Amino acid sequence: MGKYNFDEIIPRRGTDCEKYDLLGAYFGNADAIPLWVADGDFRVPDFITAAIRKRVDHEIYAYSYRPEGYYQSIVNWQKLRHNWEVQKEMILPTEGVVLTLSALIMAFTEPGDQVVIQPPVYTPFFTCVRQTGREVVENPLKRTGDHYTFDLDDLKEKISSRTKMLILCNPHNPVGRVWTEAELLELGRICVEHNILMVSDEIHSDLVFGGYRHIPFPTLSKELADRCIVCMAPSKTFNIAGLSSSYVIIPDPAIRGQFDRFLHQLHLVNGNIIGNVALEAAYTHGSEWVDEQNDYLAENRNYLLDVLSKRMPRVRMTFTEATYLAWMDFSAYGLSEKELNHRLIHQAGIVLNKGSIYGKEGDGFFRLNFACPRSVLATALEKMAGELGR
Ligand SMILES: Cc1ncc(COP(=O)(O)O)c(C=O)c1O
């Protein structure tokens, strides 16, 4: 028994919560069990709430700045959790990873340039590129059985003189891979050879389960570190996505300077006082809590695999090495995505994310968020099994 209780059911309806309070508007079933958007149903750890309370009790929330302790907490966290020696000056705070991705695209590429992404992948990777007037180049992951790897031959074929950036998702949402050193080195080598700037979205890097280790991209080699930008945030790890607190780590001073100037043009400078306090508290006190949460999440993953094999053997789930997102192939049911989605929402009463929103490779798949108390997961799976059958 750990120190923290992840079994507690905390009502979230009526809190302007996207995951629960928009179920009716988005999916037409306000009473469904939501296993969609990627936030957790767990209580934010006490040390974060205490730090926020202390700040709130001051009763003035005027202009502030990020103190030394904010930066030091990031430096310490990266060393402790990922054995990565980050220098304070490499850190540029931002106010959300998706916002950061769009800003990076705008700062380092021109309209009409090509940006590579690796579907099935987090939907905003597509939209950030398209909405900024750049062209998406799809380098789909290769699926062998239920396992995904990079398709580097396909990548090499697709690179052109207009290809300027690659956005990597590590660990990968939705397929749950933690890319290995060998995989990352090979990918990085191709990018360096073609002068492609690597943007590595590592927002899920603290949510890695036993047997796997996250490798921050810049730790691979100095050459790769000098051509890459890492996006990070405590938001997924500590369930504080509503506080818009993220940051980039950029080892190369010239690349960093260019992005810093861009952030200043938008006056994205001081951030949100509560988000800054929360980040520092999370990274200063959060290691034990994260270990406990990861154990709980890994047990949820194992439970999910067990129920699927016993009750719904036609669903094929990719083994989730990291993230609390399960990637599941429903194609053996022989139903369209629309039909399956309708039955899950309106018959079973559960909401998952449709696989096709992550790219055409996701057709026939659904993504299930298992960051919830096990009893909620059990109820949801019971309803799913009842509706879909073996
Ligand atoms: C890979 C990835 N990047 C970014 C985000 C969201 O980041 P933010 O809420 O900071 O914009 C998510 C959320 O699911 C994600 O999975």
C-alpha cells in the first residue's frame, strides 16, 4: 500500500471540465464514462496544492517572474529522473506544448516548408503544421504484429529540399512506445545528414513503466543535441494541464536565441504565477508520487490487457510502454469506425478517442485513457464487453 490513494473517485462533473462536462455537447451522451482526452482522474498531489494555496493566500497575483528555484527544479528533475545534465540557460519557459509546437514551426520554418510527423500521432501535430501554412509530410510508423517502429526507408524517400523540421513524439502518443537509443540514433543521423531540425515532444517522458527508460534526445550525442529542441511539461505527469505551464530545453545557443526572440515578439515571457508555482513544487517534491502513480498506471495497463484477453480477445492492444493511453485495434469486429463509435458511446456508455483522428493509419483503432481509478476502468470494460462481446 503506497502513501497515495489512486482508487479514490473524485467527482469532476460541474467543474467546467472538458473531459466530463463536454460529453453531451461533443458526443451526445452526458452520462458516459469518459476515457478520452488525456488528463487523469487522480487527485493532484498534496505538495502541489499546498504550494498553490500558500501563493493564493497572499491575495495579490500581480506581475511576477520565474525565480531561480523554478529553473533549478527543472535542472534537478531532469538529472534525477532522466540522468540529463541540463544547464539553466538552456531552458525557455512556455505556456503549453501545443502552443510551443506552433511557435517553433513559425520561428524555424517558412510557409510552404515541409514538416515531417510520424502517424498515427497526436492530432495537433497535423494541425499545428497545417494551421501555420506549412506542409505535413507523413512518415507513418511501421506496424509489425502489434509493435510499432520507425520506417526510416520511407523517411529517406520522402525528404526533399523543402523538408526543414521533424516533430518526434517520445514517448509516443498514441502507440505508447519509448524509443530506444538505437532507434533514436538512426533517426537523428538522417535528420543531421539532411539538415532537418529535430523537435522532440517529451511531454510523456515521466510516465514510463517498469522495464523501459526514457532517453532525452539531446543526451544521445553532442551533434544531435546541437540540432534539437525538446518540449517538456509537468502537466501530464501531475495532472495540471489546466495551469498551462511548459518549457523547452535547447542546448544550442544560436537556436535558443532565435526562439527566445520569437517568444519575446509575442510577449510570451512571464507565464502564469500559479502555473510557475505548481511546476516548481511538482519537480521539487514529486519523485516518490510519480513512482507510485506509474506503478498504479502499469497495473491498470496489465488489468486492461487481462480483461481484453479474457473477455474481448478480438481487440488487439499494443503493449503500452509509457503514457496512460492504450492503443487498441478493433478491426476484427468488421464494423466501421462510425458504427463502433456509436455503439461504444450510446450502447456501452463509454467515450474513447477514434483512431482516425491520429491519421489514416488509425482507422479501425480506438485510444483509451486509463488514468482513472481501477474500479472505473473495470466498469467501463464491463460495459464494453457487454456491448461488443467476444
Ligand atoms: C504528445 C503531446 N504533446 C502535447 C500535449 C498537450 O500539451 P499542452 O496541453 O501543454 O498543450 C499532449 C496532450 O495530450 C500530448 O500527448
